[in-house]
Amino acid sequence: MPLSYATLPGDIDHLIADDHAIVERQFQHLEAGRGNRRVLVDQISIELALHAFAEETVLYPLWTELGMQDEHDDAEHEHQEIKELLVTLGRTEPGEPEFEQAVTDLIRVVRHHVHDEEDEELPEFRRKAGPERMAQLGKKFLAAKRQAPTRPHPNAPDEGLAERIAGMLAKPLDHVRDVLSGKQKEAATDASGLLDPQAQAIVDAHSSLGPLPFEILTPEMARKQPGPKDAVEKVMAERGIEGPEPVGSIEDLQIPDGAGGMQRFRVYKPVDAGTAPLPVIVWIHGGGWVLFDIDDHYDASCRGLTNKTGAIVVTPDYRRAPEAVFPAAHDDVLTAYHYVLQNAASFGGDASRVAIGGESVGGNMSAATCLQLAANGQPVPLAQVCVYPLTTGEQFGESMDDAADGRPLNRALLSWMAMHAFEGKPDAAEDPRIDLLGWTTEQLASMPPTLVITDERDVLRSQGQKFAENLEAAGVPTTQEYYAGVMHEFFGAAAVLDKAEQAQQAAAEHFLRAFSATRV
């Protein structure tokens, strides 16, 4: 559960609570006897090592300064217990009595530690330090994680570990890679046992590429890490599958963005497009407004939709945060949509048959674009498809807990994205373009027929499903498609994932029904 008081995504106490939620869900997998027990414990060890180092170097010294000496001493004592247990877990194996006892003890100690921090110590710290300091400390907390050792040291840092690694800080990420050793190849996978075999192969492939945790990196660093596209391509190569999926043609245009500049705008045409004007789908990529662009994983989605619908698919390469924070991306998408209406004929499109959709924050911007059009008295698209959409800036629903540890999107990464996307805009989450769950019945009723696609191992699952329920209650023709055993970002993996192929087909059929209804 989120903290009992209000925080912003980049606040140090918010980030600490995200870490707690991830580890708690991994503990639940261990207690249930599911998943890969060795990998789960290794992932927990890495997470707790990073977390403890960051708390001990950023948070706990301030507790002493603010008169929280007892809290400081208690927390460091518990950290000491945790480190000793992690050392035991690192040298023993699942099934051995010493390993299993250490797991039991670790769960007990960490849960007690989390209870103390979240219910008592962090609220007191916020009151004494002031809420305005929380975001600044949050940045220091993440920076400390980038510099942290990831092997458990039972005497760290009270016996000088911080000083001993001082010479390594020039290349902290290299240091993290070194200490992960062979375990780094499993650090980014989903070890829960809840994914189906095809989905598991994709997250395993991504992890095997050795990505560092996106949620502790700077945006510039994170954009250089292997992503979902790399994972799918690795699985394709292993299976001898050629790609990418061919289409009739692809062309990149330069069109206006929402700030007087220009943005890339990619046009996908189907094979045998002919000369008659074709319907147009505006497809909006995801990435939390920070990661990815139109060259990434979403290229496969556009190719699949083009071929399955026989429509032209266009996708804008909107500006990203933190270089351009909210509402820059929303403005660019709205500008691109207007461009389509005014210029569809120039690329073979039919301006009277336009639909919209997107994945993750792309699903958010699809609905937000429809809302802005309706608010201005303009026609909305014929249909929309929201694939695992973000529909609120709040930590909403049970999926924030049961998928907190999901991959590639976990709860900590979601907060990381929001802290960059909304930097300097503390009220952004209350804007109706973000808070789709706060819409009035009238706003909801302005939406076109909508398909909402959600999946099991996804922190955004609950909010996507709630948005669909709200639309249906407002009288909007709404279809929900839920896919068990798959993860966020699955939609573009149709080449190696049957459920992605099914989801793309469902999206295509939704669009085709709308296009057919308007055909003269």
C-alpha cells in the first residue's frame, strides 16, 4: 500500500516505500513457494543492499541531526541483522535448513523494519525536515544507489565501507556491474513464476542483456540500456524468426510540434495500399514520457496494426521529459492529430476515418487527446484503443501491490518516470489529461467507442480496468480485454508471444468495426 500521507513521486519517503513494496511482493512469492527461489533471493539481496546503502548515506545521518537518534540506532541495528542474513543466503542454497531459516528470519526482520519506517519514522522525519526537502533528498537517494555496492557486507557502512569505495565512484555503474557478477544476468527478470512460458522467455532475454535498474539511473543513462525491443529481437534470433514484420512502406516526415518546433512523424502503409484513401490510425508510443521513441519497441506495434487493419498507421515522436516536461508530450500529440485531419490526403489517408490509440502513457495521451477535442467542440476519433494505459498519477488499486515487482515496469520505475515527467509541476497529476479517473460523467461520455487492454503482471492493471468501468458506466461502448500471464510492454511482441498477436488482432478488429461503420 502507498504511505498513509501525501507524497510526490520523487520524494525520498515515496521512493523508500516503493522499494518496500517490491521486496514485500517478492517475499510473498517465497512464502507461497512459487517462482525461482534462488533468483528471488538474489534479487531481494541486491535490492536491499542498494536500499540500505542509500538510507545509511543519505537518510540516517539527517535523523541524528534532527534529534532522531533512537530511530537512527534502531534502524541501523535492523540493517545489521539484514546484512548478516543476506550473507548467509548468499553462501547457502534453497532447500538447505540454514537457507530456509535465513529466509524466514529475513522476512520477519524486514517487515518489522518497514512497519517502523512507514508508520513512525518516515512521517516524523517529514514533519521535522519539511516536505520541501523530500524531492531533493530523493535525488540524492537515487544517486547513492548508483554508487552502492550490491554484495551484502555485514559491517557496512559503519566500519568504513563508504570510504573504501570512494575511489570507485568515478565509475559507479561499472562497479555495480562488477559486483553483480554472474547474477546480473538474472537481476532484471521476473522470478515470480506467474508469467506464461513465452512471456517468461522475453523477460529472461531482457535480463540476460544485463540492463542496470532503470529506476536508479539518470534519464540519459536509462535510454542507453537494453529495452523491450532488444529482448524480443534476442528471442527472435534464438528461434530463427526473421524481422521486422514487413509492411508496404515507411516514411518519416517533419511536422510541427506543440511548441513551435518540429517533431518526427512516421507513416506506415500496408502492402497493396492502392490509390484509394485509406483510414488512419494515430498510434502513440509509451515509455513513461521519459524513455523510448518511435524507433523502439512500438515500431512492431505499428507494423502489426498496419497489416491487420489495412489502414495507414502514423505515430508522432513527441518530446520527452525531463528535457520537456508535462504537458509537452500531450501538446505534441494533439498537434499531430490536428495535422492528420488537415493533411491526411497528402499521405494517402482519409480524414473522415481517423482513429487513435496507444500503449502505456500513449494510452493516456490517446484519451487525453479525445478529451481536449471534445472540450473544444471538435469531433473525436471514430474509435480508440488504450493498451495498459496510465489513467491516474496516484498509486491506484491492488496491482500497485501484487505487481509491484513486475518487469519491465515495476512500481519504483513508475515513480521514477513520474518524477521526471512532472518535475517542477507538482500539480500535474491533478490535471484531467493525467487524472482520467477523476473525469466527470460528461467528460467520460465524450469518448469514442473504446477498447482497453490490460495484463496481469502490470502495476497499471487496476487503473486501466477502472477507467474502462467508468467509461462503461457513462454509456460509452467499451470493451475490456485482459491477458493473464503477461507483462507490461507485451503488446509489441507478437513475433514471439501469442497473446500479443491476439491483443493486436483485438485492437485491429475494434478499429475495423469503426471504419466499416462510416464507409460510404
